[in-house]
Amino acid sequence: MKIDDIKKSALLIDGEIFFNQSIKNLNWFNIGGKTKIFFKPNSLKGLIDYLKIYESRGKIFILGNGSNVLFNDETFEGTVIKLGKNFKNITLLNKEAIVAGAAVSQKNVSTFAKNNNISGLEFMSCIPGTVGGGIRMNSGCFEKEFKDVLISLQLVDFNGIVRSIPAEKIKFNYRSTELPKDHIFLSATLKGKEKNSVEIKKIINDLILRKELAQPTKIKTCGSTFKNPIKQTDKKVWELIKACVPDQISFGDASISDKHANFFVNKKNAKSADMKSLINFVTKQVKDKTGVKLELEIVLVE
Ligand SMILES: Cc1cc2nc3c(=O)[nH]c(=O)nc-3n(C[C@H](O)[C@H](O)[C@H](O)COP(=O)(O)OP(=O)(O)OC[C@H]3O[C@@H](n4cnc5c(N)ncnc54)[C@H](O)[C@@H]3O)c2cc1C
């Protein structure tokens, strides 16, 4: 890939561009090599200008908080884009709706909604990702997910065309969205219902407590590794893993959390290859012993 044009244009673009940037500290696994280009647009104009210069010169990967991604050990031969400060705005649209930039953390959405007496977005206080990542993954917990609260979505495609899509036009699945991979989400309009903020706070505290009791915290993980195989069995994926895989299994520093068998952990310096060996091992054991074919929830960045 030629990057000379990008180097020449870098000063004109509203954003920060880094070359051969390490990706390790930009994801929750703390895993990965470098990316050829790392671009942090400050504004929509900066993002569109970059897309026009970059055109089809290579791959693009949009990174949110990196709480659901596994990068390779090798250099990513393209651009990783992480939306910067102008994508972190959050505003009240009316008494039951807010508009949040794609780079706003879901936790901040939940807090903002609470402070404005809007209920329905409490589940986001339990998810460590951004609004952009939440839409792409149709993230959710405790029986609520993004599809239940999204009114509309604003996005730009890799050609720099900006569009707004109403939620009814979007096909959501369990932990995925059928929107093309060349769509970069910019912001989302989210709905709730009026409720007293004190009651909302109670709901949030209760959800956080339930989550902390069930799942590990303060470890290098990207949360659930596999989706629950809802079409194949009533069993949760952690139950299948627990029944089929020895607890102490590890490949290098990649291992399984003792609190939640579907949370894979980088104990110290795991490589991407170690984590993939663990993923492949677990997939095979579960398939051989139960016939269930597991599907990844975490996104492999190729
Ligand atoms: C401790 C822990 C607990 C978790 N608990 C839950 C849970 O309860 N429920 C749940 O659903 N998930 C959970 N997760 C997984 C993860 O937090 C969610 O999937 C989250 O929504 C991902 O958001 P992110 O910003 O980190 O996205 P990333 O991990 O950075 O990216 C995930 C995907 O979203 C895409 N993406 C990100 N931003 C954009 C954008 N602006 N435009 C287009 N595409 C974009 C990426 O390209 C990638 O495909 C957990 C993870 C951890 C580490």
C-alpha cells in the first residue's frame, strides 16, 4: 500500500494520523501487533477528507473501545479508525429520546439518560463499549439490547456519503447487525420512557451488582467469547464449555476465567495466536462432545 499521499496530506486533515502504531493498548485483551495507519478523526469533515484520500488503497477497521475485538499479532495492513472528540457529544432530543455520538461510552449514555429522567437505557451501564460498537454488535444484557432502543442511526460509508437510517430498516440479529461493513456509524438516536432518576439509579445499581456477581472484573478480557447457541440448545455457552473443557486449560497466557467459562483471559502476555488456539480447542471439544457448533461473538480483525 502506498502511504506517501497520506503522509503528505496528514497535516491538512482534521484529525491525528499515526504510522505503525501499536494496537495492544487499544483493546481489552491487550493483544495485537501494529496497524500500518491509525487515524483519529476529530470531526466528520476530517473523516470524510481522509476517506477520500485513502479511497480503496487498503483495508479499514473501525475501532470503538476495543472491548469485543481480537487483533492479529502481525501488522494490520490498512487503517484502524477510532472516532475522536467530535463524536463524543450527547444531547437531549426530547423527554424520551437522546442523540449520542458513536464514540460515547454506553455507560455515559446510561448515566446521561438517568440524569434526564429517561429509563430504558440502564442496561448500557453494564457494557464497556461505545455506542458505535453497541450498534454493530446489537449489544445487550438482562433481556434488553440496542435494537429495542434505537430510533435511527447516522452513518458515513467508505465513499464519504452520509446517511440516516431509521431503525425499522435495519435487520438486527442476536449480537450482530446486518449493516454493511463499510458503514461507519456516526451517532444514534435512542429512546426511553420518562421515569424518576432515583428509581433509574436503583435499576442501574441492581444490574451492575447482578453483572459483578456473575462475571469477572479487572481482567484482560473481551467478555463473552462465543454467542449462546440459541438455535441449537437451551444450554448457555458457559455451561457447554464447563462440561466439555478442563478448567485449567491454557495456551501460552491465554486461559479461561474461573468465574465465567465463556470469558477468555489474557493472563499476562498472551499472543493472538495463543487466544486463537484456545478458541479452536474449545470449539472442537464442544462440537465433539455435544454436537453444538459454537459461533464467535468477539470480532476477529483480519
Ligand atoms: C468485561 C466485559 C463485559 C461485557 N459485557 C457485555 C454484555 O453484557 N453484553 C454485550 O452485548 N457485550 C458485552 N461485552 C462486549 C462488548 O463490550 C460489546 O460488544 C460492545 O458493545 C463493543 O463496543 P466497542 O466500542 O468496544 O466495540 P469494539 O470492540 O471496538 O468493536 C466491535 C465491533 O463494532 C464495530 N464498531 C465499533 N465502532 C463502530 C462504529 N462507529 N461504526 C461502525 N462499526 C463500529 C467494530 O468494527 C467491530 O466490528 C463485554 C465486554 C467486556 C470486556
